[in-house]
Amino acid sequence: MLEIRVVSSDGPRGRARVALLATQDPPAALEAARHITHPWYRCQALANAAEHIRERKLALKALQEALDAADEQRAPNRVVTVASWPLRVLVVLGEDARVRSHLDRLMQRIAGEPHPIRRMDGQMALLAALKGCAPEVSNPIFEALLKTLRGAHGWRRDNMLGELAGMLLQRDKSERGWALVDECELPREARKVRKMLETRFGPRP
């Protein structure tokens, strides 16, 4: 068995040790994750451990602990961004009811983030965690993120518009996808987005 020395205040390195241990001894990784003091890194480590635990009941318990750790933080963006780690594992496990329940709660939390850039970062983290979900699950956060982007400015905003456009093109929603490209504000970013999408999906009709 791989041995691990836990340092409770050692956030990033503690998380890395848990990720390594999880591939060898998931229950031991879970115990190690519980000793990480910082809630951000504890949440991530618990999600890493849970992903490798075969006993479903124990895995779900670890994921709830991860979500509880995320909630220990104050800033909505911090809570939601790190909560996307256990949410992604719930998606992988096919826990649709739990995914929907936590998604609703997290969407309400990030809606309270006053800064549009931080709000869009949190919303994008949630959307990324839902990769592979049915559109009816991911559409609410997709539309919420799009609304945030339309009230923001800058290169990151344009870059995210390109990512959303790509998701629409992947769903065969060509007209709406390319229309989002037209919403890019910075000419340089618009060119980059168009080039990226045309490389993936072919020339714009």
C-alpha cells in the first residue's frame, strides 16, 4: 500500500498526495482528504477520492462532504467553482437527481455574485462539470451564463462566447452558434474564435 503523510494545512500538496493515493487505496485517500484544513483543497481532494471508491454509498458520502467543504467558503464564485469538482463526479456516477438538486442550489448561489467576471467563471465551471449531460439538464446554466456574458466585456468574455458557440454547433444548432460569434466585441478575439470554430466544424455557412 502506498503510504502518505498528511499535513493538515498543506492544501495543494495534500490534494496532490490524495490524488496519487486514490489510485492505490481509495479509502485511505478519503481519510487523508478529510485531514486537509483548507476547504477549497479538501473539497477537491474528497472529490478525487470519491471518484475511485467502488462502494457507491461511501462515494456519495464523500461527495456530500466535498460539497459541504465548498460551502465553508464565503465568496459565491469560490463556492460554486470548487463545488463543480464533486458535481462532475456525480454526473459520472449517473446520479441525475442529485445533480439536478445541487445544480439548482449552486445556480442560485452564483446568481448572487455581483461581479460579472467572477459570476461567469463560476457558471462556466458548472457548465463544464455537466459535460455529457442531456441538454435539458445543462440548458439552464448555459442560458444563465449567456446572460452574464452579454453584460460583461473583455477578451475572456469573448473567449467564453466562442466556447458556447462551439457547444451549439456540436448540437447542430449552426445558426444560433455562429450568431454568438457576431457578439464578440474585440476584433482580435472574434478572429480567433472564428478560426477555432472553422477548424472544428468547417466554414461558416
